Amino acid sequence: MFSTFGWQWQFTPFSAALLAAGFVTGSLASYAWRNRESAGAEAFAVLMGATSLWAGAYALQLAGANLATKVFWANVVHVGVAIVPVAWFCFALQFTGRDHWITRKTIVGLSVVPVIYVVLVWTNDVHRLVREPLGLEPRVDGSILIFRQEFGPAFDAHATYGYALMVAGLVVLVRLLFWSPAVYRQQVRLLLLGAVVPVVTNVLHHAGFNPITNFDPTPFSFTVAGVAFFFGIYHARLLDLSPVAREFVVDTLHEGVLVVDRNDRIVDVNASAQRLLEMDESTAVGSDLETVLPGTRLTDPDEGAETIEDELVLDGAVTRHLHCSSSPVTDVRGEALGRSIVVHDVTETRTLEANLAATVERLQRSNAELETFTSAVSHDLRAPLRTTDGYLSLLERQAGDALDPEDRELLAVARAHTNRLQGMIADVLAYSKIGNDDGDEQFEPVDCDRVLEQVIETLRFDVEERDGTVVVGELPTVWGVEHLLRRLFQNLVSNALTYSNGPPTIRVSATRACKCEYECTESDRGYTCDCDCDSPDHAYWDITVCDDGVGIEAGDLEYVFDLFTRADRSDSTSGTGMGLAICEKIVDYHSGSIAIDSTPDVGTTVTVRLPADRRSRKE
């Protein structure tokens, strides 16, 4: 024997074992507290701390060699005894997703009996309600002194309360065991083992089934509990995954979810995956992934790959297309636990894609046939029209003055209609070829100033004939096909010249534009916009062609881009009704837009939006 601070001590091997158990549970308490964001971790930390206190204090009680030492540490033991049932019940509630039950009022209510009991323990010398110390006596072999005591009504009342909380927690976990998937059942089994062993041991001890007189083996059972909880944390990932999260999230997902371990064996599968793969949980769990998802790259992932995607076609009564994506599952330490595989049913999408591809193929074939037909018809029509125009011209020259004015007028009308039909055929052929180049058209930066100069030079005779004026502001460089843009602006300027009441004035200008419809302004930082869009959104130019001609009625504006449609339905002006339709198709081919604003007898403004660089055009 030896003494410290007035306490006397004796050596006992039981104390060493109890201190070891207390160390294990204390370490688990520290680990759980550091990971208290996990489900149930806070209550688990308190539970392990209380069991560590219980085991450690009982070790010192056994090591005590006088009554004062044993009584003091016996009182400390009862502090741990009082905390354990409440902490266990709260942990069971937290771990099973019943956090909303654990409020401050609930904890206070659950703690009333333990607090009263602890007060009675430390004041036992006054009332003797907890125990009646009977003194010390040596063990049969005389090796150590044993503290003999008889427990009173307060102890029995608290024991009943504690057993009730322990059993309630066990019931909650047993219910969880029945509905939780396989990946979580090992967690629950280890929890139940760690809790049942101390409870059963304590019940047997107080029932008199104890091989060692005046000796409580309950704290020793915490060694078993500590080992069970240890394996629960480091092997079943007790604090890393909560089965309740799975109940409320995974089972409600429309997508199928499978969880596989490091050996590619399925350990969990949700209801959607069972439906998609046409197998129940008992068949899927434990199966090799290759058996369930045959022929996918998911079963042989590239080393270090974070996410792998593949598709699987299941042939059955109905062919099913499944898109599968696999992602690694790691713990907080970065260690691989396995992989999660999300399965999407993309059968409808693939069917729509196949139908769309077939439709596109049919349209391309029809388009090619139509282009061939258009070219053939144009060739077949243009030849006789040229012949007809030639004969009319020859007739006019040969007849000369022999034609009376009425016949000469009829001949002029015939030639005008022939020329108009020739122009219409040329426009139809040009329209059919826009965008059907099979990639032969060369997109490049196009200087609009140079293009407008060429257009004005081409239309110089028409401008001078009508005594017109074309005012061109500073125009930008855009991203496009030069010969198509030349035709675009030639059609717009030609329309402005054609549909005028007097000497026309045509103005062409440009402003920087944003796809959000806000006007952009130039600054030291480049072009900016009130909408704060990213710079690629500003890569457009709005080029306007404004005239002071006859204008277009409001009711006709919605039809001006239709084929063979003319706002002026009389024959007083020339035209094929194809000009604006061609303009619209050219602009669409450049991923731009075209808009018309017109007021009768005031004028018309056509705004063309074109990409400033290759970023803005959709390939």
C-alpha cells in the first residue's frame, strides 16, 4: 500500500484493465467531438466521455485502500452512471434523424432525475438513500480490500430510469436496423453490440448473477463497447455516414443510386435503381458491379479518374438506355470507401435524338433534292426566257417604226415581265444556296466600309437616275462572308432607292450592340453596357439603313420577310418580292438579326445585327 494526498492505494490488475477501457472510450470522445458536425457526434462524444469517467473512476475506487478513498471515487462513478443513459438516448435520437426531439427543454427534462440522483449521491452521508456503506473487507484470497455497500431506494429509482432510457435507445436503433440498407446495417449492429453488452452485464450484476462478490463487472464491459465503437468508427464509418440522410434523400431520388465498395461489390441500391435495373435489393446487394452493369467502363475506371461516365443498353421486352456516372466516395481523411454510381434513364432522350437525327437526315436529303430541283428548274426556265427576251428584242428592232404606240407599249410590258421573271428565278436560286455551302463559305473579317463603297459603285446609275444621296458613316469590320454581305447591303440600298417618292436620301450608320438589347458605349476598358454582361456578349454591330421613302403600312410589316411578298402590291415598282427574304436568310446565316421600323410617307429604317468577331457566331 501507499498513500497520496491522504488517499491510500493498493495495487489491483483490474484497475489497469479499467483504465485501458477508459482510455479507449476517452479517445473516441475526443475524436467524436472534433467531428461533431456529423450526425449524432455530439451526443456520442458525451456518451464516450461519461463511460470513460465511469471506467476510470471505478478503477480508482478498486485501487483505493481505505474507506474515504473508495467512497469518494464511488461517488465519481455515479456521476458517470447518471450521464450515460441520457447521453445514450440522445445519441440514438440524433443518429436516427430525430434531432428535432432534442431541444433544450427535452435535455433539461431528461436530466432532472440524474441531477437529483447525483446530489443525493454526494449527500448520502446525511440521508443514506443511495447506499449504506458496510465497510471494507478483503477478498477471499486476501489480495485487495473490497468496498461493501447496500443500495437504497434512490439507487433503485435511478437504475429503473436509466434502464428505461437505455432500452428506449435500443428500440430506436433496432427499428433502424430493420429498414436501413446494407451499407449502414454494420454500423447499427456495432452500436447495438456496444450498448447491449454493458446493459446486460449490469442487469445480471444487480440480479445477483455475479461470479465475484461485491464486484461490479459493468465497467469491464465498456472494453467490449469501446472495441465495438472503435470498429464502428474506423471500419463502418460510424461518424462519416448517417443512414437517416439516406432515408430522406437517396430513396426519394428519381435517379438510380448504387454504392459499391473497394472490390466493386454492391453494398446499397435505392428504389429507383432497383426499378431501372429490374432487380430487388436482395439480389443486387452483394453482387459484382460487372454483373449488374455489364460492359461499362465503370467496372474498370482509369487510375485517378474522379468521375467516369458511360452508357448501357439493356435489351429486354423494352430496350432501355441508361446513362451511368461513377464518382469516388472518400472519408474525411481522403481514404477511398468505394464509389457511388448514379443511373439516369435516358431512353426517351435517346429515342428523341434518334428521331431528330432521322428527321434532320430527311430534311437534308429533301433540301439537297430541292436545291437540285431548283437548279434544274432555274436552268430549264432561264433558257426559254432568254430566248423569249431575245425574240421580243428582235421583234422590236425589226418592226421599228411600223409598230403603233399601243403595240409598242404591249411589247415593253412583255419584256418587263420577262425580265422580272428572270430576276425572280435568279433570286430563288440565290436564296436556295444561302447556308447550303457544306462548309465551303469562308468566314473572315469583312470591312463594311469597303463593301458599301462597292455597293454604291454598282448602284451608281440608279442613284444618279433618281437624283439620290447616300450618306455612309464610319462602318465597322464584322465577321462574315463578304459576297453575302455585299448582296445584303445591295438589296437594302436598292429597296431604299426603289421605294421613294422623290430624290431619296439614304443614311447608313453603325453602333456597337449587346445581345441583351442595351446600347454599348466605348471607354478605356473597351465596350461596356449598362447590363454588365461579359465582353463576348458585346461582340455585335448594329448597322442601320435609313431612308425617307414611302414607308410600309403597319399591317404589312409582319409579312415583309416572306417569300414573294411586296409591301407595294402594284406593278408601278419593279421587284421580285425576294429581296428582304434573302436579307433575312443571310443575316440568320451569320447568327445575327434583322428588324424593320417604318412609318408611311416618312421612311423606313432597317437594322441589321452582325457578329463583330467569331465568338458571337454560332458554328
